[in-house]
Amino acid sequence: MSTLNSIMSIAGEALQSAQGALNVTANNIANSDTPGYTREVVNLTESPTVHQGTLQMGTGVSLQGFTSVRNEVLQLQIDNQTQQANSSLAQSNALQQIETAFPSSGGIGADMTAFFDSLSQLSTNPSSTSLRASVLSNASNLVSDFHAASASISQLQTGLDETVPKSTTEINQLSTQIANLNAQISSAGMAGQDSGPLVDQRDQLVSELSQITNVQTTSTPNGVTLTTGNGTPLVVGNQSFSLTSATGSDGLQHVLQNGQDITSSLTGGSLGGTLQVRDSELPALQTKLDTLASQFSSAVNSANKAGFDLNGVAGQAVFSTAGTSGAAASIQLALTSASQIAASSDGTAGSGGNLANLLAVQTTALPSGMTPVGAYSDLVYTVGNAASQSQTTNAAANAALGQLQSQQASLSGVSVDQETTNMIQYQQAYQAAAKVVSTVDSLYQILITMGVTVA
Amino acid sequence: MRVNSNYYTQILNSINATQETLQADTLQLSTGRRVNSDSDDPTAASLEVGNLASTADAAQYEQNISSTQSLLQSASSALSSVVTNLTSAISQGVEAANGTMTAAQQTQIAATISGLRDQIIGLANTSVQGVYLFGGTASSTPPFALNANPATGVSYSGNNGVNAVPVGDNQTVQTNVPGDQIFASSSGNVMQSMTDLINAVQANSTSGIEAATGELQNAVNAVSLQQEFYSGASNQLTSENTSLQTETVSLKSQENNLVGADVATVATNMTLSQTSEQAALEALAKVAPMSLLNYLQ
């Protein structure tokens, strides 16, 4: 049998539920622009019915709690794309810097051509002091540009290297925070509390971690487990495992965990992109540049040695390099005077016979299989192609990321219009429940004046 | 389906993308180049390296041709003066051989011929910018000198070296003929025949004079033949120059195809980008004030 008290109790639950719903609405509106915020919805269920004979009566509404509307799979995909996007962005930024050292017009290519053209000009008057001086000055320009190109590679490498310890520290900070949140979420979950904001924070931190390195996420009852590289643990439950950085035998910073070098397994995020350029692209470029410097100088040297200089003395080396590795940085002009250019093939000052040997270097393939200008052209292609590929990868990853983020926003983002509609709805529900309270109250008054004891 | 109500980000992204395109297009128009960094088109950039090298080489070949032409012309004109002098010597010889000359006249003629020989030696020692054209590669000192020691009366201190100048890819032109091949050739020895004529006139030997004028005629032929070499080389250079100019034009056009901006297309694209940017801005302006709250007051 329904009583006024039970109606009052139903109305009270209804008021509470409407208040709770309005609370969620207000919170959603307040956080509509908060990064990483996932909108919440109120969970209302019917209270259990009571049976009285054949009658079955409802006992009102019950506020079960609040749920964050999130899709974990989508979040994983976003983290994955973030790793790719940030890795390719780091690569593209770095490679764009190096592109200017290998211009298609000018640079080492133009210097080598100018050097050969001045030798070609010298053949019109092999004993001319001014034409010889021009050969020497072109050779000196070439040496400077080899130095400049090599320096820009090593400077970029150093610059990238300096970011490795910083990234390692950032990873450690994030791991610690995520482990703490895991602990909080786990204890909050047990107490049956709403852990929405905590999960939002954790997802946000995992996203930040994905910007730096590749992270694999696994959900466990104790919270997310995070690993990087080939399964190196960062966070397991409420524990975090730190990474360290140390200078390796190559003079570069390596990332370690418990003494184990995991540098080469870090491929995603800004750190992954940085390491990729530092350890793969730049060394390959440096090797090509060194090979060119070394093979070019030894070809020119042996051609010069085949002739005689202005004073009839046997030709000597034009350039000197300290070995093949580092040749571009160490190449120097070995000639001290323009008279030492061995143009002559018969020892007379007027002979330009050996210039043909020197000029042949321009059109003959070096041991690398390419002519000097061909080898430079290959460098330009290598740099341009690497930069272009990272740009393309970045554009594609960004497009995919944008798509996923839009999907996530359509699922989890706050729509102020929707919240406004909800607010009106809950407001009316609250008003109606309040009306029930005042109605029941007036019924009590009638009963009291009637002198009937309230059942 | 629930829609993403945060469309500001999307519109902003689209405006950013359009502005990036506009910026790239502006760069293309201001530089006139489609490829402004290697990554814009790695293949075109790497081909441009070779193209620019060929263009610079061609320019150098043209410069080589122009300086070589002036050398060849100096040599050629020296040789034609030698022929003139040799012809004068022949007429002097013919005059001396007619038998009616007094001893004083004979001495006079011998002195004239000797003067001609001095002029020929001067011509054989022609130099341009300190380079003696007829000394082989020993070109820093005068190759010919009057000298009583050799039978020819003139000594040659040059060598038989030749120089060549590159005038095209794998193409060179020989720029000199060693002096002894011109002036002391077995088919017509200029110096020997002049000395013989002077000696014959001084000795008043009609048969000697006739023999010497015959030798001189051979020498004229020999020098003319060598002069042919110089004019032939000069002609070769002229035609090489023409083909280099054609090559330069074609290299320039190749370069333009590789890395040049297609101005008309870029300008059209810019107009399109501007239109789409305007549309995005207008969409933002229309959408931004839209809110349910505006209708609930």
C-alpha cells in the first residue's frame, strides 16, 4: 500500500537525482574546454519495485553514479598516431636544417665545377699566374664548403644529442605520475568512487608520453602497464621504472634501463625521431660526404702528381685529408703556392698537357662509382628525399591523428548545446519533484486537520 | 550520430593549411622556382646539380674558345706576314739573279734580304701575354735567334710540345704547332732558305740564287700549309661556339623545366587558396555565434 511517506521518499530521491544530473551538466559545461576532459553522463536506474498483493509499485529513481564516455581503443589509436606524428615531425625539423648545407644550386657541387672550370681556363695559358691563382682560390673555396657541410652535420648531431637526456628525464617524470595515478585509480575504484577525472589525467599523461617515445599500453586490474622499446617496462601498476642516459663509446647519449642499452629500440615520439636522425640519417650522410671528400682529393692528388709544376718540379698532393672517416672535416689545401699546380706534362712552364689528367677527374667515376659532381648530386637527393619522406609521413600521421581526435571529440567532447538541453530537462524534473513534495505536504496538512494519525 | 561540436579546431586547421599553401605559392612566385629546397622535389634538385655543372662548363668552354681564338688569329696573321716577307725575298732573289747588278747593288740586296730574315725571326718570336706562340710548350722565352752556329743561321730553342684547350665535353682543340715544324720543316725550311739566299746573293752565284728561290717557294708552301692548321682550328672553334650557345639555351630550358615555377598555375592556385580561405573565415563567422543559449533568453 502506497503511503504519503513513500511518495515523499520517491520525491526526495527524484530531487537528489535531478541535482546529481545538474551537477554533471554543470561540471561538463565547466570543463568544456579542458584538455583531455571526457564528458560524463549521469547513471539513473529505477529503484526496485515493491509488491503488495497483486500490486507492483515503483519506488522511484536511484542515482547510481557518473560515467565518463570514453573509448579506450580510440585512445590507443590516438597515442599510436601521436608517436608517429611526433617522430616524423622531429625528423622533418632536423632534416630541414641540414638541407641548406646541400643546396642544389651552389655549395660543394658548384665549388667543384668552378675548380674544374678554372683548370680548364688555365689550359688557355698554363703559365699565367692569375689563372693559377684562380685555380688555387677555387680549391680553397671547395675546402671551406666541405668544412661547412661537415660542421653542419656534426652540429646538428650534437644539438639532437643534447635533447636525449632531457627527454629521458621527461619520460621518468611522466612514468612516476602515471604510476601514482594508477594507485589512486585502483584505490578509488575499490571504494566505488567516480575515477573519471583521474582516468582523464592518466590518459592525458600517456598521450604526453606518446609525444616523446613509443609506448605500448596494456590495461590490467591494477591500472595501465606501459612499456617502451622492445618491452622495457615504464609503469607496472603503482610502480614506475626509470630510464637513464649516459655517454656511450661513440660519444653520444644512450638511453639505458638497469644498465641495458635500449637506444635502438626507441623509435616513436620526438625522442624516437631524434634518435633516428642522429643515429641513422646523419651518419649515413656524413659517410657519403667523407667518401666524396676523400676520393675527390685522392683523384686530384694523383692527377697533379703525374705532372710538373711551373718550375718544372714534379707535382705534389693538392689536398690533404686525415683518413677517409672525417675527411670532409679534415680536408686541407696542401699547396702553398699557385705555381705548384702541375699543369705541365713535359716540365716546361708553357705546357698544359697534365691539365687533361686533372680535368679527367671531373668526368671519370670515383671508386664510389659516381663522378665528383654526380656524388654531390646523390647527396642532394639523399638529403632531399629523407626530408621529403619525413614531411610526407608527418602530414599523413597528422591527418590520421586529426581524424581520430575528431572521432574522440564527437564521442567524448562536451557539447554545450546538449548540456543546455539536459540542464532544462533536469531543471524541469527538479521542479516537478519539488511540486510533488509540496503536494504531499499539503496532503499532510489535510490529514492533520482531520485528526487522522498518519499511517 | 553525435557530432564533434568543437568545430573551431577543424576550421582553424583548415585555415592554417590554406595559409601554408599560400605561403608556399608566394615563395614560388617570389623566387620563380618550384623547388626551393631539396625536399620540394629531391629528384629535380639532384638533376639540377648536374644541369648547373654543365651550364658552368659550357660558359667556361665559350670563354676558352674566345681566348683561344685570339691566340690562333695572332698566330695566323704572323704566318701570313711571314709569307709576305718570303715572297718579297723571292722577288729580291729574282732581281739579284738577272746578272746586271753591280757589286754595291748585290750587297744592297743581300742587306734587304737579311732585313727580311730579321723580320721573319721577329714574327716567329710573336708573343701574346708573354707566351711565345711558336716555341712549342717551351713558350716563355723567344724560340728563334740569329746564330752562326747551325747551318741554317738561325737557332731554335723551343720544343716540339703542343697544348690543347678543352672546348666541349671530351673535346679539345690543339692550339699551337711547334715552331720548328713551321719554320724548319723538311718540306720547306724557311730559315735555311733565307740564309742560303743571303749567302748566294753575297757570293753572286746565279745558280745558288735560283736554287735558294726554289727552296723559298717550298717554304712559302710549307708555311701556308701550317697557316691552314690555324684557320682550320679557328673554324672548328667558331662552329663549336655555336653549338655551345645552343646547348646553353637548352640547358637553361631544362633547368627551368626541372625547378622553375609554373607562374600561371601558381597564380591560379593562389586565387583558389584565397577563395577557400575566405570561405573558411566566413564559415567561422557564421558558425561562431550559434548557440542554443542565444535562443533561450
